[in-house]
Amino acid sequence: MWIHTDAAFGLFAGLLDDYKSKLNGIECSDSITVDCHKWLNTPYDGAVAYVKEKKYQVAVFKNIAPYLNEPGVETPW
């Protein structure tokens, strides 16, 4: 089972002492998304996705187009 937390608006509430307890258990999430424009006044498309296990993030966003990198060469990140 995969647990995802859509914290588009609420994650930044955890910065305030009065609301920190509202985020109890968020560490159990496998992934969390947040929209920075909701509180940080950044451009609308400024979103962040956190994934607990690095291997999944790498697998999804890995560049596998053969014309963009050398075959068989792994990225260091």
C-alpha cells in the first residue's frame, strides 16, 4: 500500500506552533506534495513532491532517452 499526503495548503501550517499537531503522522506518508504558491507567494507552478524512497523518484524522473546520455552510465543522484 502506498500512502500519499496531498499537503498542497496544509504542510506550511506546521511551521506554526498552534498547528504542528495537525501534522502528526505525516512521517508515515510514502509521498507528500505541497504547492509553494499557497503560502510562499511563489509562481503558481512552484510545486514540490517529496518521495520517501529515493529509488522511486529516480525511476520516475530518470532520463532514459538514448540521445540524451550515454547508454549504461548511471547518474550519481
